[in-house]
Amino acid sequence: MEKNWNVGTVYLNDKTRIIVMGITGREASQVVAESEALYPGFIVAGVTPGKGGSEVAGKPVYNTVKEALAKHPEINTGIVYVPPASVKDAVIELVDAGIKVIFIITEHVPIRDTVYFYYYAKERGVVIVGPTSLGCMVPWIPARIGAIGGKNPSIAYEKGGLVILSKSGGLTTTTAEMFKRRGWGVYMALALGGDVISCTTFADALENIADDPNVKGVIIQGEVGGSYEEQAAETILRLWKEGRWSKPVAAFVAGRFQEKLEGVSFGHAGAIVERGKGKATDKIRAFNEVGKITGLVKVAEFYHDLVHCIEELRVPRDFEDTTPEGRVKPLYSTIDEETCQFRG
């Protein structure tokens, strides 16, 4: 996709203008109201068939995307909040209208529908993030897509040089907050979603940020299931050989305990080991091998060790470290640290 923005990435930038599919729904209308209060001007309009002429948080509602674009030709990004069975039609309507970036927030989208609109969009040069994406945050604009960061994103998101790529929406923000306390801010946080089929993979995102000088380091949060982490490792190695990758990468892969529980899904729909494939140890091994070759990749044994990996990779801090003792304590805990017992 040809770059026409000043700040941000292909997923979210200062030129992003959004149309919300299913805007009158309960979740969508709440997110639109909160996002408009936080970062006004990026959401332009919404679509709900039969609700044309109404408004949500001051944004006009139309019956079709075509009607909305006739009034607002600046729209270039779509967010999909419609029910699972309607996602396919919503995505195709957006693609046919010329929208080039689409975020799918909806969960439980039928796999065969995802396969269909993935190829339908890809053939037409359209970027899809999701399904089950929580959205994207770029503090440098500042702006967000979706509900990422919740009602007060400033708790976790500060301007900086890290890109956070995660299958988990909630963990994306938790990670940003953890790094903020240790002195690193975020250039972009992207929640890819945890479905079996991810329309934007780690590898896709790495390809898109490879040449961005604003990115000082990358955090990859993976899990069992699929081969997206292995693809990410291969992409880093290929880009490095091409002379296009020099960014430090800290990776964490959850789910080592699951390897003896084949066929059982934990958390995300895609987090499942089947026929011996999709194991956390295989993914960790792939990242470690690339790290040995390039010197740019470190794998965290535990989630909180991501901070130590970034330190060891010598990614410069963006501001003062507020926990100089080197330990980030959780904001909320059910464990008493002195007695190691659950609190009542």
C-alpha cells in the first residue's frame, strides 16, 4: 500500500478516517462514544441497515457504505462490529467500496467465512486485521482503533519507540503499561486477534514496519497453535539478510505446559496443539535460532522477562525508569507477597 501519511503505520496513521459497521450495536456505540471523547475526528460515520438518518455520539449513521462514502469520501478504514454471521457480508461491502484497511472486532466468525474474505481482500490489496482484534493504538498521533487501552489509555500508553504485536488485546495494554513503568513508550500497539486464521500475522506486521525509522524495538507475544511465530522468525531472518532489518526483538510464547494436552484449546480459538504441531517449544526454538544468527532476537522465559530482554538488547529508554530496582510489581494482585497466600 502506497504511503500517504506522516505519522503512524499502514494500520493506523494521521490520515486514518473510520467507518464503523454495526455502529448502533451496544458495544460499538459505547466504543465510538469513548473513542470520540479521547481522540476526536478519526471516526467519521457508521453503517447499520435500517438505521440510516440516526446518530451515534454525534456521528451520522447510514444504511450502506456506499451512501456514507458519497457524503464522506475521506473514509479509508473500516471497523466491523456486526454479529459473526454478518461479518463476511460487511467485509465484502467494505472491500467493494474501496476501503483499504479493515479491523474485525467480532468474535466467533466462521472459519470458512474468514478464509473466503481473506483471499477476497488480499486479491484487491486490502489489509484486514482480525477477527477478534481489539484494535490498534498509536500514541504519537494520538489515535486508536477499537477499544484498545480501555477508558483511559494514558495509564499504559506513552509515546516511545516500541511496537507491541500480540494475539491478546488485553495483554497488549498490560505490556505497554509494564514497559511504561520501566521507561519505554510505544510507537504502535497492534492486537492481531487469536483466531485459528489471522488475516494479519506477525510476519505481515514485521514486513510493514521494517523500514520505519521510528521503531526502536519490537515485542512479539505469541502462544501455542498455528505457525505464525515460526513465520515471524523466518521473516526477521529474511529481512535481515536483505539488509532491511536491524530492530531488536523480544519474544514471549505462552503455553509450554499445554504440549501434553493435544486437542485442548486454552483461551483463544487458535491456541491449540494438534498432531504435534503448534508447540510453544518449536516456536521458541525458531526465535532462538534467529537470535543466534542475527543477535537481534531474545526470548523471554516468563512474560515479565520481556523487559529484561529489551534491556539486554540495549533498546534506549524513552523516559525515566520509575522502578529502578528492576522489578515491576503488578498494579493489582491477589497474592500477598510476604506470606505468598491468596488475599481474601
